[in-house]
Amino acid sequence: MPLFEFVCAACQTPFEELVRSSEAVKEVVCPACGSRQVRRQLSTIAAKRPSGSGGYASSASAAACAPGGT
Ligand SMILES: [Zn+2]
């Protein structure tokens, strides 16, 4: 069961929610204000990078030529 990060568009509160399916995403509400105007963040997936050297700027080109790592 994937854990997604959301940000409430109404009160800007970031939160995490377990979502079973794409249908369940529509049922997600903000825990702070109850608004359904939430946006799913993709930072969890994007954050998957090898630890160690490299930065936000250089990691993009490095990942392009090293898909599996060494
Ligand atoms: Zn909210």
C-alpha cells in the first residue's frame, strides 16, 4: 500500500496518507481542515536517489547515464 504525500490547497498543510488505489485518492481529505482540495505530491518517488555525493542540480544528469548504479 503506497504512502503518498499530499498538500492541502486550502490551508497548505502537508500530510501523508495511505492510498490503496487511484479511486481512493479522490477520497483523501485534509486532516487539518477537512477540505478535499488536496494535491498529491510526487516528492516521495522523486526523492529516491543514492545517498552520498551529488546534489539536486547534478543528480539529474548522473541518473540519466547510470540507471542501475554501480
Ligand atoms: Zn486543509
